Amino acid sequence: MVKRWLSRYLARKRLLAQNALVQRYIVIDLELTGLDPKLHEIVSIAWVLIEKQCIKLSQAQHAINKEVLRLEQSPVYHGIAQQDVANGKSLAAILAKLSAHFSDAILVFHNATLDWGFLKQAFQAHNIDVQPLLIIDTFQIEKKRLHQQGHEIGLDDLTLSACRARYELPHYGCHHALTDAMATVELLLAQCHQISRGNELKLAELV
């Protein structure tokens, strides 16, 4: 047990010392029926890959969970109706496809506490063992930057759209997992550009 922990610790330390600008990332977004992983469900999952700062649009994926029991307010917020759910895929199949990228890509979320909380529980429920290389959160990157700049952080200052606005990125109106994943991709790249300012950027500076 100690040996395994030490091995993971050393691997993480080596990874954090590497150049963030040449890594492979998988940027993930979920649409949910609510905010509690114990009470609510994953409606859809989308992901976009980045390799050496190049967005791999042809490999972007979006899948709807056909096993959702109650859509709650999802049709209002996400535009996903019962017919879309019926044409979806099993959550196990979606998770298996997603986790195939975990061995060679760093996970990225905007508000990882929420999305990774749901994913981690889903992986456990489907007996899929995952060991992410690293998890990066654009929400936390922005929070840290604002603190360093001496800003007081308001209630809505760390939403995806508010963070994007500070980098003069275009506003995306619709709530859709793939749109939000793409919006997070652009935010991450903008954050890396601002933090590095043309210099090498260590992964440790993003966590």
C-alpha cells in the first residue's frame, strides 16, 4: 500500500515538473439533473481533446445517457428531451469510451468538484477502475489568479462565461455539454497564454 502510494506521489511530482504547453488534455463537461451525485443523474457527457495546444475537433464527442430516470429541469436548461434520451447510449458504454483516454491525457473541468464528483461515483457504480494522471480545474486557476491580483471575488465571478469574458473570449449562449467543453478548452488555452507570457509553463502552476 505504501509502495503504491509512494509510486503515485513520485509520478505526480515528475508530471507537475513537465511543460504544460506540450501535454495532451481531455476537457470534459457534464449536463446533470441537479447538483448532488447521490440524488441526481448524469444526462450527457462531452469531451474535447487538446494536444500540444492544438484542439482536436474531429475527436470531440458528445453522448446522452439513455438510462436517465428523471430529466427534472434538463429540457429547460440543456434542451435535452425524453426522445433524445431514448436515442442515447448506456452510461457504462459512455464511461468506458471516456476512460480510454485517461492513461495518456490530463483531465480538465470547469468546476471539477462538481463534475468529477459525479464521474467518480459513476465509475465506481459501474466497476470501472480509473486513475487520472492529473486533474486541472479552470475554475480554480481563475480563482487563484484573481486572488493574486488582489480582486474580491463575487458570487458569479467564476462562472464559465464570466471567466471567459475576462479573456475577451466570445459569449456562448446555449447550455450544452459539448459547447461548454469547447468553451472550457478555449478558457484553458487563454489562461495558459496569460500565465506563461511566452515562457515555459510548468503543470505545477496550473494546480
